[in-house]
Amino acid sequence: MQVNMLEAKNQLSKLVQAALAGEDVVIANNGVPVVRLVKVAAPALVRKPGAWATLAKADADWDGPATNTAIADALRGGDR
């Protein structure tokens, strides 16, 4: 369905219900389509608190000088 801006302003709740029902709702300005009302999709994945609780814990020296040197050496290509 296509409606003009003034009609859309006066019947917004009806147009939203139509869009939620799956109908194609287009709002026009002086007969020229400018926007489309669409239903917002539900999130694809529901996040659950504590999902990372079972992951392995990092070592206490994960950011120590020896670890940083080893990483830097690996990124440079080892023994150069």
C-alpha cells in the first residue's frame, strides 16, 4: 500500500500494524515514494550472561616482558 505523508501522519498506528502483518507500506511525498515501513527483525542471537565463565583463564604473566618479547619475535619471523 502507498500513502501520502499527510495520510501517514494521521494513520500511523494503522500503517505500523499493516507493516507488522507483512504488508508493504510505502510513504510518498507528493506521490513520489520516499520511505518504506518494515518490521524490525528479532536479534539473531540472544546473549546469555556468563557465557565466557567456562573459558580457560589467562596466565598471570600473559602480558609480561618475556611473553611480549616472544610475540614480537614470532611476528618478526623468529630468529633474524
